[in-house]
Amino acid sequence: MKMNINKSSFRINPVLLKELRVKMRGWRAPILIGVYNLVLTLLTILFLKTVMNRGAMNAEQVFITYGFMSAAQFGLISLIAPALTAGAISGEREKQTLDILLSTTLKHRSIILGKLFASLSHIILLILSSIPIFSIIFLFGGIGISELLQTFLFYIVLAITLGSIGLFFSTFIKKSTAANVLSYALIVFLFIGTLLITVFYVQLVIQPTLLNKSYDQTFWLMYLNPAASFVTLLVSQFGVSGQSIFPGFYISGSSQNMWAINIVIDLVLSILLLTACSYKLNPARRKFSIDKKYDELHKDDVSEDNDK
């Protein structure tokens, strides 16, 4: 008996396959991975040496070391992810290959997703390749596999969200430089702008209405802040009160699951941004817009011919 296998179920996104072949063929990918892990390893060794010079490792020092390693990787991902996707579509437009790509039988959604995951493949490789470095913390105990999986899940969702932001501006902006600038501007707003707006709004609007009481709730805008959500993840893993870590930043001690809510918000934001990119890149929509403009331009000519 012959078994019929649907080959289409094993088909890889052509854009993703092409981008991976091009990017992984050169020296850029291994050099990036090597330098990234070298920087992370040196920072970890330097911090471990500083901590161990103060005496034997205890539970508090283990948590501090793990927090430092996690924060270092969080910062590196936040810096690298937008730059990898901000030129994905605008770069094709600058090389005048975008129209060729749109003339293929690929769906616009496939083009967007292929570009996103091809660009983020470097980030995913960086995250996975850093697992041996993080395994150093297992020698001292205190941090288990579940905590490490939570942290790496947050990293991947963060990379997808920041990559979607870069891809969004790359689709709507013609120049890669402008797309990079706008991508980082929006990310700075998510990291710092939301915090500043929260502090000023609570101090100037909410706090005067509470008389002598202090505001001890988590302001809704802080759920959009990836950095604050990442800190609550570490705080929940350490079993420390969030309010003692973030005094004055309006994150209540009961917001231990703030990082999980931020993951959901980031995924929804990513879906919205990618949908907008697909709509903008849709060849059928562009053709309809061009035909409509053509009809409007020649409407007067048609009316003059009818009068004659």
C-alpha cells in the first residue's frame, strides 16, 4: 500500500528559505554569534569574579548574578532586534527588487512573515547559543529549568515584537535609515516614555485626589513597558515584593504576573503590526489604487471626447 504524503505540508516559506541561505552562507552570522556570546561571557565572568571576591556564593549573590546575566541579554536583544528588520522591506525597495518579489505567486502575508523570521533567525540563534552560558548558574543552585524557560520565552516574544516594529516602519517608510530611526524612537517610548508619562500623570493628576494616601496600584500604561515587565519576571522568580524593588515607579507588589500580561499585549501588537504590513504590501490593493488614480486622471479626457 502506497502512502500519499502531502508535500505542501513540508514546504518552507520561500522568502525565509532564500534569506536563510543568503545570510547563513557568509561570515556575518557566525561572527555575530561569536561576538555576542563572547561579550555575554566576558560580562558574566567579570561579574562572577567581582561577586566571588566578596566571599562564598550565597542565594542572594546567585540571584544577583542571574539577574545581571538576564538583564545583559535583555539589553542586547533590545538593541539588535529592531536593526535586523528595519531594512527588510525598505532595503528591497532601495535595491529595486521589491516589485520583482511582489510579482511572484507568493502571498503578501508569506513575504512579511518570511522577512520577519529570516531577520529574527539571528536573534533566535543568539538566544539558543547563550543557553550554555546561563547553565553556569545551575552550578550554584537557586534557579531551575522553569525559571530559565520563562526568561527565554520572554526573550523570544520581545524579539518578535521589536522585530515587528522594525518591519512595520520598513514597510511604510521608503528609506532604511528613516525606518531605523523611527523604530528606535518608538522603542524608546515603550521603554522610557511610558514610565515618564506614568510618573507625571500619577503625581500631577491622581495623587492630589488621594489626599494623604499614596498611590499603590500598577498604572495601566506600565503594562506596555517591556523593561518593567521583565523586572517583574525576575522579581517573581526571586520571590521578592515588586514594590520594594520599584519604589515610586507605580508597580504594586501584587503585580507578579505583569510579565505574562505584557507577553499577551506584545503578541497582539505584533499581529496588528504584521497585518498592517501585509495590507500595505498587498499587490492587489496597490493595483486597485493605481487603477483608481488612472481613472481619475483620464476622467476629464473621456468627458471631453463625449462632448465632441
